[in-house]
Amino acid sequence: MKNVKKHPTKESTKGSSEVAIPKLKTPNDLGNEAASHIAKVVNPLIADAFSLFVKTKNFHWHLAGSHYRDYHLLFDEQASQIFDMVDVLAERVRKLGGTTIRSIGHIERLKAVQDDDDEFVEAKEMVRRLMDDNKSFASKMREAHKVCSKYNDVATTSILENFIDETEKRTWFLFSTQA
């Protein structure tokens, strides 16, 4: 049997460097160390964006109550904005020569946003949970921004600055609906 590669397990990929194999290693002037560290902080953001997208759409689909239409539209708008982050961040990791999300299992291993499988959640509780998740997500992006700044990766820091601003706006809107 020729060199058959096994599928990675949770243990084998948890601490992987996220640096691409030679055929995927895009050249850049930041170097291998920077690419590796930046991929390690950006890939969990991608996983969290996927998770937050699904949670937001879950609430969008399973909403009921007196503010149904307003929340339904708000959650849909926010989910679209979150989903748009995924490709931008993943392509940034690839531009630096790293590798990024490969599967649902990979997302599961990297994400911090918790699943929300409750059969029913009151609308106000949905808003609170999404607000808390967005606040946490902004904080994680700030931490990633520090790493990118350390390696003088102005492009990724710029992307993160815009996404932090968008996330803070989502948090603000969610907070304001509770007044």
C-alpha cells in the first residue's frame, strides 16, 4: 500500500502549526514564524465566526414573540455580516502561507463560541446570548490583533480592526434592543 495518510484525529491537529505544506505555502515577507503564529490566532476566529453564524441563524429561524419581525430581520442581517468574515479571514491565512479550516470537526476543535441546542429560547434571552458572544468575539479579535501587530502584519490588523468595529456595532444593536 502506498503512503496512505490517515485522517487527523482531534489530538493530532489540536496543536498543529497551521503552516502549509510546500505546495500550499504562499511566499510572503513576514516569514514562517509570523505566518504560523498569525494562523494560530486567526483560525480560531474563523471557527468562532462559523459558530456564531450558525447560532445567529438558529435564533433567526426559531424566534417567536412580540418583536418577531424586528429580531428576525436583525438576526438575519447580523448572520450575513458574520458569515462574510469567514472567507476574508481564511484567505488572509492562506496569503500568509498558512492553512485554515478544513472541516466541521476542525471548527469544533478551535471554536470558543458554545453551541445552543435548546429547543426553545425566549427572544430576550436570544438577544442576551448573542450580545455576550459578540462581546467575547470582539475580545478574541483584539488578542489576535496584538499578535498580528507584533509581526507587523498591517493587512491582518486592518481587517481585524474593521471586524472589531462591526462586532461592536452588533453588540450595541443587541444591547439597545433590551432597553
